[in-house]
Amino acid sequence: MSRPPLILDQPPEPERESGRAPAVFALDDALSFLPALQLNGDDARRASHGVAVPGDASGTVRLRDTDGLIALGEPREPGLIKPVVGFRG
């Protein structure tokens, strides 16, 4: 059975999915299995430019601010998290 084509300028309608999970997820939601470090002000701006910010983590974390996902970061020196995959700049 074929499905109708996905129209990209319209968000998917979950009720058409017959109770299945939506096929499109926000990136922050898709990465929600990773812990998040909430950043403010200058730290958020620095992280968006790839500069290490204060924080502690034992592995990869989502770096977020009030506008959402900034980058994925990894621990470097003690007390510093370095953005390694940026999503905005």
C-alpha cells in the first residue's frame, strides 16, 4: 500500500499516522537521551562560536539556551565543555 507524498511546507499531522509516533522530530527532542547543560548570556554566545564554556560532564551533552539547542559538547579540561558539533552560530 503506497502512502501519499510528504508535503514539506506543512507539518505532519499525527492523526494521519494511525497512532504511530510522528515521523519528524525536532533535533533537540531526537537527542533528548543526552543530558543537557543550560547556558545563559555570554556562555551561550561563546558556545555558539565553538568556544569552551564552564561545566562538568562525563560524556557528550547538549548545550542549550532559552532559544533551544546550540551544540553538542564534550568535556575537555576539568570544568570545561567544548562544543564539537554546532547547530547555530
